[in-house]
Amino acid sequence: MASKLGAVAIVLAVMAVVLALNPPTHLLRPPPIPGAHDCLHASKVVPVGGTHGPESLTFDPSGGGPYAGVADGQILKWEGDERGWVNFAFTSSQRKECTRPFAPELEHVCGRPLGLRFDKKTGDLYIADAYFGLMVVGPDGGLATLVANQAEGEPFRFTNDLDIDESEDVIYFTDSSTTYHRRQFLNAFLSGNRTGRLMKYDKSSKGLKVLLRGLAFPNGVALSKDGLFLLVAESATGRILRLWLKGPNAGKFDIFADLPGYPDNIKRNSRGEFWVALHAKKGPVLRFLLSNSLIGNFALRLPISLQKLHLLLVGGKAEATAVKLGKEGEILEVVEDKEGKTVQFISEVEERDNKLWIGSVMRPFIGIYDLN
């Protein structure tokens, strides 16, 4: 059986090479999502100061910002149209070589800040740095300090996102893989790797606990408004998991939502609903490659660049999709830039001041969409 599957995988991998070199995009494109609103092309674009990849956005306790972590290891603060972006913080003291806007081979030196959250009580900014772990910097910015970089003797390799429960003084955060680093995100996604973990850090006791393990690329994290449960995006399965923190189901988890795409970050709005950014919709190529780890691993060995492989996976075209979920996981709204005219490959959506603030781990700008 294994040999037959291997033979099939080889044949299909060869077909994938042909498709990658001559992609029939009309066949590879994901199907449309019923009821989706093609409106995000009306977003305003704000370049991030000559750098790249504002993956996560956050605002400080006084409403300042947004703040964004970018690919050269810095965390920038937006101070309006006149001043633009200013340097606020960084996660590595070794910044001599960190001058290029996009240099994946230097991420382990320069740092790569992903998820960001302010503690509203202290004004401290907590940072999930993909390489260095969970970090924190004070309200005045500067060099961040380490909070944690391992759990139960296993180092973090791909610290990704976090949320803070201020009433309990704890931080929940994800490590997407104990095998692959961030720059190997396609390997972590396609290989069938299930070494991801969800952790809880107690600020008072400085204790660290693994809450869930064996996850397939855990990514975004968001606490419910009442603190009863925590949501975790499992990117490689296209699902949102719910871990109950309180009540009769405390300690149990279930599937909160099965999405029409592969989720990145989750952000709760003021009404207790959740915005989920989809890196890509569920199209025929990704569904097939994720159907079996052997097939996914063959795809990673194709004689094509990672850029071409990524484009093949998403259906040959960059676009943007975000889903708003209700308090029980129901889809309330889907907004898109179907043709990728303005925003693409979005990683986070923050609803604030009647606007959607949109981050992208792969683009040199943020988007702002007016909900009026």
C-alpha cells in the first residue's frame, strides 16, 4: 500500500511541476465563498517605512499606534501621516547586519517579531518573536527582554502569536513547531508536522505550562470576552480550536469553526466577535497536498523555487480574505479583495474605530478599510 501511494505521489508531483511551470490559474483558483463581499480593494495602503511584513498590529493602552513587527526585527509605531512610522523597539541587540527589508537567512540574528499585545494595566508590550521566544518591552520601547524560550525542556522554534488575560495575569501563546523555524513555514505546513503547542505563562509565578500539544501549525490566539475560552487557529487544518478555561468543560477542547481557508491570526472585537485572517482559501491544490503527508513532502522536494511553490499552493494569484465569526463560531461575514488589487496575503485584521486595520506577513504595507 505504501509503495502504491508513493508511486501515485511521484506521478502527481511530476504533474505539479508541469502545473507550476505553466499554471492554468482558472483551474487552480479556489472556489468562491458564498456571500463574500469583494470590498477590501477599497482599503487605504500605508507602506511600512521601506521594510516588509507587518504581520501583527496592536494599539497601546492610550490608543496610540498601530504598532507592527517587521521583517528586519524592529517594532514600528505609526504616528500619523505627518510623522509616519517611528522605531519603537527591537528584539535583538545584534543589529549591525539587520539593514535589509527582507532577509530570511538573518532572521535568527535580527529576530522576527510576530504576534504583539499590550498589557493594558502596565503598558508593557509582549512580543512573540519567532526565533527568540516570548519577550517583553516597557512602555518606552527599546531592547526587549526575554520572558521564556522553552517549555518542559523543549526550546521554542517558531513562537507565533499571543493573547493576554489581564484579569488572571496570564499570557497564552503558540509555538507553531518544535521542528521547523519560521523561514521554513512551508515545511511546517505541508509535511504533516504536528509538533505545535499552546502554552500558558503565569506572570506572577513565572510558571509555564503546555496546555495543548500535537497541533498542526498552531497560529493565532484570542481570548473570549468573558474569559471562558481561548481560541487557537490550527493553520494546516483550516480550523479554529476552542479550549475551555472555566466552567464545567474546563480543560477540554473542541472545534469552534471549520473555515473556508487556512487561518493566520485571530483578533476579538469590542462586541466579542472574532476576525480571522485567511492566508489562503481552500483550493484544489492545497487540499490535495494536505490530504497526505507523503504527498506534501514530495511537493517540498519539487525542483521549483519556494516562491513558485507558494504561488501554486494559493491558486496562482495573490488575494485577501477575512472571516468574522460569532461567539459560537458561526460565520457572520466574509470580506475579500478577490483579485488582490490592493491587499494580499493578509495575516491579521484588527477592528477598531470603525475601521479594519490589516496586516500582512508578506507585503511591505498595512491596509486600512473604512467600515462606514
